[in-house]
Amino acid sequence: MATASEWLAGARPRTLPAAVSPVLAGTGVAAYVDAAVWWKALLALVVSLALQVAVNYANDYSDGVRGTDDVRVGPMRLVGSGAATPAAVKRAAFLAFGVAGVAGVALAATTAWWLVAVGVVCVLAAWGYTGTSRPYGYLGLGEVMVFVFFGLVAVVGTTYVQTGTFEPAALVAAVGIGALACAILVANNLRDIPTDTLAGKRTLAVRLGDRGTRQLYAALVAVAALAVVGLAAVTTWWALAGLAFLVPAGAATRTVLGGATGPGLIPVLQRTGSAELAWAVLVSVPLFLAG
């Protein structure tokens, strides 16, 4: 039976900045247009965090029962390591989905009921990453879905539930956040190319190969930097403070382009998560102040 610390590790807390960042960025845009609603922002944060944890547990369960995690370089997995049964991890995933669902329905009830349909699509996408007979995460589409759901949907949705409008600034912010969320997954899959290839998991990294994946990572960081400039152009130039995200992102990029492999890429995940959180905080503060 898994211990509390093992369950916490299985939730992959280092990935949680990818859930916090879009809510911060979206709320920053809402504050800029003088329409921030803090209790809705908190509910959006609950939805985002719960979905991230659910995805992590669902991925642990699905990869574990397929045997993909039998040989791992990265952090421990509950099913793959034998610390928890597949059924227990699956229940944990659906419990997290349930928490996200309750918070999401509360947001929809106070905003627009069509948001329930968006929530259902988010849950289906989260489970479909590795949880179906033909998981899209095994087909090289993981990064696309991360960009859409942890970038576009999460940021624009966070702004919308507070403002009731679709703000161009939210879309620009979503591109920056989505690019860095993708970069986290790219770094993870770059590290796992050898084991994923053996397991038949055709991630985008496997399809692009080692060199192409490293170049993609650097390109995503560049897109995030351009998004800061774009956001500053449509809001306030003080948002350029967000370019300081390049401090952790630059260090991670040097590691990636320097040819690090296996365990040498694990710090890249943490630095990329830190870069995404820094991006969100450093552009949101000026937006809050300007609003």
C-alpha cells in the first residue's frame, strides 16, 4: 500500500505550476480590464489544479497497466513501481476529476451553462491522453492538446468566467503559457525517447528524434518570449517584466541544447515549470497594477 508521501509524489507536484500559471495569467488580464472576480479565480484554480492531478494519476494508471513505466528514468510511478494497485490509482484519478467537475459546475452556474460542455471536453481530453485504446499521447498529439487545454482554454476561460467577454490580451497570454506548458512535456518526452521507443509509445519526441525535439524546446521558449512582447503591446509595456522568465528558461534551454540525456534532463522539467510560473507572475503583476 502506497504511503502518503508516495501518493504525493505520484501527483507530480513539480507539474502543478502548469496548472497555476494559466489562472494567474487569465486573472491578470481580467484585472487589467477592471473585471477580476476573485472567488471565480479561486474556483478556476481548483479546476485547473484538480485536472492536472487527475491527468497525472490517469497517466500513471494507464502507462502502468500497459507496462510503459516498467523501466523509468524519471520520478517514481505508483503503478509501475508496484507501490499502489492500478485500481487505487484509477480511483484517485476519478476523484480528482470529480473535484474539478464540482468546481467547474459552480463556475458554469454563475457564468454560462455552455461551459459545462467545455468542462466535459477537458475531462475527456485528460483521460484520452493515455487512457483509451488509442491514446493520443502515443500518437504524437500530446503537445497539441496541452497547448489547447492548458494554454488556450485555461487562460481564455479563466478570463471569460470573470469578465464575461473574450479579451484579445487573454489569447496572447494563452499562447505564452501554452508554449511553456508544451515545453514541459517536450522536455519530459525528450528524456523518455529511449524507453518510449522500446514501449511503442510514438510521442512527438520519438517522431521528431533527439535533435528535432531539442530544437522544438528552444522554439517554444522563443514563442513564449514573443508572447510577452505581444501582451505588452496590447496592454501595458510594464508587462515586459515577464521577459525575466528567460532566466530559468534560458538555463533549461542551454541544458537541452547542450545534449543532456536521461537524469540530466530532470532539472529541465523543474526549471521549465519555474519559467512558466515566472512568466505568469511577472506579466500578471503589471496587469493587476495597471487595472
